[in-house]
Amino acid sequence: MPPPLSASPAPSLSATLRRLVQSFAGQPAARRMARPAPGQGCPGGAPRAPRVVVVGSGFAGLRLLRALERLLPPEAAELTVISPVDHLPYASLMPQVCASSVEPRHLAVATRRALRRTVLRLGHAVDVDPQARTVTVQGNDGTVDQLGWDRLVLAPGSVTSTFDVPGVRDHAIGLKNLNQAVYLRDHVLRQLELADAAHDVGERRALCTFVVVGGGYTGTELAAQMTRFTRRAVANYPRVRAEDIRWALVDHSSRLLHELAAPLGRRAGEVLAARGVEVRLRTAVTEVGERFVRMRGADDGGGAERTIDTRTVVWCAGVAPSPLMATIGLPTSHGRLVVDEYFRVAGVAGLFALGDAAAVPDLTRGGEPAGQTAQHAVRQATVAARNLAASLGHGNARPYRHHDLGFVVDLGGRDAVANPLGLTLHGLPAVVATRAYHVYALNNGSNRARVLSDWALDLVAPHQIVQLGFARGPRPTIASAEETGIYPTARPQPAAARLLT
């Protein structure tokens, strides 16, 4: 969950942003919007094309825009995307960035290259006014602007959920973007460097101890792959031995990968155990400090807490919808904007939402909200693009129905677990299926070739054990790394909306 936002009686950030935008009216025309507001014509009197604004260039946003460029003729709509980065970070392979198996830029699918006629506005959408039909954009250069829209698609994704556990926001490391992945790699190598120079045995043990919280896809992959990476890296540090390296994976559930079939979770647990990872299930983290993590397990007698001395806690325990959803003042369900099976937001014509930040009903599961996974986001984007195009008079709308294609979990080396189309796989066959899926899902020829070359080099060349300087200075908090503090205070929701949250 994002850090709590102030509810002081001072003017909200939303109001301040609007006043700043209004003050632009007296500045040169270059600082103001060049195009007329939605629904108005151009200066010459000719009607303009409807403006379609998409917030987010992740799995949902980028795939939706690519589909819209195919479905809509150029004159049918003006397409704009608002994103703080100029690429889609392929998050599914971030554990491999941490483990030096894949270069980070090879997972960055360039937005400008993928989209032919969409305008990219670099910045964050920090406020949406459904009545005025505007979205407030805080640019990466600090400027603030408002953009009118005829159709608005909200696909801002998710942020790390900290569950209000004391110390997580200040001392844990998240893994939601490429910056965090590269930082984590440097941080781990920095701990080995410090351990090599440490004279105190206890200090060296703490520096070589790494705790991953969350036994889902990301946490399990990270623990499995980083164990291999660090045990191979110690050859570069003469005073650190392979047996000094300690990795622990903590999860509150009774089994790993609880989203998958039980045999896959058991097989993943066997791989982790063979690599020496301590798997602590039915265990909840109660506090994270700068030099420790405390936890309480269901099997611990008397509810006693257990403390592990460590300098590294990686938080992969879940995600929360983008804080933008709370600023709109529309109904939400557990923080996700409520939409129908056509991705429409009730009561606001032309407003759509999908991906991790939207509670999209899955008709194949009785209307329960779809899961917050990349597979759902990509599949939703294709249908949402069709429905948005239909709202502009091109084609017919259809409801979202998800048919599970299975999941893949890459554990590094020759180990993986997968259930493509319901077929349970592990070992080398699962590795082939897993990597084939990732190559397909990258959906860009250049990125595919580069990732394949990384994997080939990983088989024959040793890893480069060097720090790039990202771990210098104070450790970035999860909030600062994911920029969750830029949103205004949440607007109050209607009574019906509050019942859903």
C-alpha cells in the first residue's frame, strides 16, 4: 500500500495543480495547449478528431495503443499516452536482471518505436476530473499541465503493497521497475564487498544474509535465481565462502506459488531446498529494520517472534493499485476502479479502465475481479481497444472473457515450473516452455533477439561481477523509487463506492 497521504485542512495538491494550470493562461501561447478543448472545433471551423488519452505504457497501455493504431484510421482519433518512462519495462524477467542473466535495457520495449502515430507525454497523470473531462499531467521536468479528453483509458498499473508493516516503506527494497532491479543487483554485490572486508564474524554473516518476502511468482523466481548468482559471485571475494551465503524466502501462505497447482509449488520448493534456500511458510513479517527483520510463524510456539540479522529485505509480497485511482472520487473495490465487463466506468461516458488498477469482472469466474497479472493485462488490452474503437463508430464491442493459458516460473539454470494449457511441466521442458513464452510476450523483434543473445551468453560466459554505482548513498525507499508521493489527497467517494472498498 502507498504511504498514507495527509488529509490536513490546507488546500489539496489537486486544487494547487489546477491553480497553477490556470495561471498558465496569461503566459505565452507556447506554454498553453495548442489544440481546442474536447468537443470544440479547430480555429478554422473544421471539426477535430476525438482525443483518446491513455494513462500508462505498461502491459495494458502499450498493447491497447498498438491495437488502436490497427483498428482506427488516422483521421478517426488523436492518440496520446501519458507515462513517466518512454518504454514498457518487461517486469516478468526482472529477477533475471538482478541475477545478471539479462541486461536491463533489453527488457525496455521502446514506446516510440512500438507506436507509429501516438503522441508520448512524459510525466505522471496525477489527477483526473471526470466532469471537466481533463487529466492533470505533472511532467518529468516539473511542469504541470491539463489535457482534455474525449476518451480516457486508465491503465496506470500497480505499486508495491507494504500492508502497513512497520519499517517496510523505509528499509525494504521493492521490485516493480528496472531501476529497482538494477539497484538490487548492485546492493547485493555491495554487501558481498563489505562482507569481504568485515572482520567481525557476526557482521559478515548479516551482510551475507538476504531475505525475500513473498512466495509468489516474483519472490520465488528471485530467491531461486539470486541464490545461484551469489554463490557463483563469491569466487571474486576471497574472504567470503559459498556456505556464508544465506537466502530465506518468507510467505504467509501454506505453500509456495499458491496461485498454481500444488504439484508445481512443491517442485519449486524442492528446487529452492536443493539450492539451500530457507523457505519459511505460514510466517508473517512483523517488522523490518535497517539491520534486521522480525517475523512470526504459525508453527512457532507461544507466538514468539524470530529475528534475522540482515541488511537486505526484498519485498515481493503483493501489489496495490496505482494511487491515482483514489484521487478520482469514483467507486473502487479494494482500491481498484470499478468497471463493467466492457471496461466502462459507470456514470462517466468515455472513461475506461483496465489492468492492475481496475476491478475488471471475469465472466468465466462468475464476475469476480480478474487477477493482477500481466496475462490479464495483455488480454484485457486487446478487448478494451476493440470496445473503445466501437465507441467511436468502428467495429462492435464485446465483453471480457478470460481463458487461462497457464503460468510459467523460471527458477534459473535448468529448472522451471509451468502449466501451459493445463499441462504440468518441470525441469528442462518447463524451461523451454517458459522462455518460449517470454520471447513471444516481449512482442518486439529487437528485444527478443537481445534477450535470446543474453540467454545464450549466460550458458557459456561467466557473469560480470561489477557494481555500476547504483547502491551508493542512502537507500531509496519504496515510495521514492516508485514515485507514489506525487498524488493529491484522495477525494471522498460516494456512499455506494465506500461499500465496495
